[in-house]
Amino acid sequence: MQAPDEFNPPAGVAQELHPGLRRILAPNPSPMTYRGTNTYLLGTRYLAVIDPGPLSNAHLEAILDALSPDQRISHILVTHTHLDHSPLAAPLAARTSAPILAFGGPEAGRSAVMSDLAQSGMVQGGEGIDTAFRPDIELADGERITGDDWQLEVIHTPGHLGNHIALAWGDICFTADHVMGWASSLVSPPDGDLTDFMAACHRLQQRDWSVFHAGHGAPIENPAERLEWLIQHRLGREAQILAALADRQGSARQLAERIYTDTPKALLPAAERNVLAHLIDLAGKSKVTYNGPLASDAVFRRLS
């Protein structure tokens, strides 16, 4: 799905999305972040900052400048530990004395399969991980965080990253990088797990949402439709991989080159990681196999 070009707010400017909710775009546009990271300010007096963003002094000052004289930051919430979401949490905490809340450090929430892969060292990864991040308070799935005039429910949504969470504010959900409107999420083993990703998508489908506010891009006004598209997109990619393996075996790189024929060359490494995530998921479902140890350059063949 192509990014909606009309989404192009000015960086560093707090824009109201709902009463009591504003968004500030960080100045970090890129092929992987679209226009930049969305930082959200929730509340009217004691505020929660959701995803403070990358290490940027300009963005730090933009967040602080958005506060009126009678406002202060009471909570700093981090949805996951990628470098475009979490590094500014510590400098913001130092300036505001607000605690940092997250599911855990970089390795928290990993599935057993991905933990084994990480320990083996045979599968690369670590794209943009904030390895130094540690929260002051670790959050649990289902936990409720209560502020002055707001309440958030923690929903553990691993897949893009093991420690990824979404945050429910009534029927509004901050989906971070799990569900975005401008692109599908990168799932790169061993930090990302496609089996977990799909399970989290199905879990989000169980509730009636009015809007998703994502980590990048515009608000998603059709949450149910977007979730269904995301699930079908992944199932379609799985079918493409199985079809590509019907004729001959191949590595994740070779399969990515066969399947992502319209993808710019600079984005092929990300495509390769997504294909590897699918192959690991398919191996877990006994649809493909491989010879030797599971590694980034392993050669896969179809079983059924």
C-alpha cells in the first residue's frame, strides 16, 4: 500500500487530534520512518508522552515547548525499543522527573524460538535497536495506567519487536509500529517474530476500535479494514513464498529478489528480513524445511 502523500505535517508542531490528545512529528524522515516518528501528548494537565522519539534536541525542546504553564509531564510511555521511538525517553525524564514506562528492555517479550535464534548468533538482526534502554517501570499485558484525566490499557503486541505494546485509550488505540497506514511493519528475526505478529493482529481484531494512531503516518480511520488488509497482505506474501519455492529452493535473499520485483534496491535488505520471518514461521508450521542450522543464508525448500 502506498503512503498517503497528503500526510505531511510540520515537524515540531503540536497538533490537536482529539480533545486532550496532540501529536508532534519528530524531524527524522526516512524510507523506514516515512515523514518521521509520531510523538503523542495525552491529557490536559498531567500529561503522558507516548513514544518520545529519536535522540534529537530539537524534538526534546518541541515537546517541552508544547506544555502550557499549568501542564507537566507525569508519564513517559515507550511502545518499543527501536531507535526512532525510545532514545529521547531518558533526556525527557531528566528534564521532567517523569518515570519511563515500557514492557521491558530490548530482549523482553521474545518468543522461545527467537530467543534460541538470538543465542545461536546464526540469524542477524538488531536493526535500529536501542540496546541501552531500560524503563523505570515495567508494564504487563492488561495493566491499566491512570493519569490525571486519562487511562490507558497495555496490550502486548509482539511481532515487530518482542517488547512492542499498543495502548488502548477507550476505543482509540495507539498501535505504534504494529499497525500503520502508510506501510506494513518490518518483521526481522530474531527481534521480530511473524507468528507472534499475526497472533497480535488477530487479538486486536477482537475489539471495536474507532481509530488507530500509529507510530508513523496519518491516523487510521478504518481500523478493522486496515487490520484485515494487514493479515491478508501477510497471507498473500506467504503464498508468494510457497509458490516461489515450488520450482526451486532458495535463501531469503534469493526469494526476496524473485518476489519484490518492484522494490527499490535500497529496501531489498528489509524485504529479505521480512521473507526470512515468513520462512521461519512456515518452518514452524511444517510447510518448509532447510538443511543445516537455521541462519540468515539458509537454503529453504517446500514440504507441501
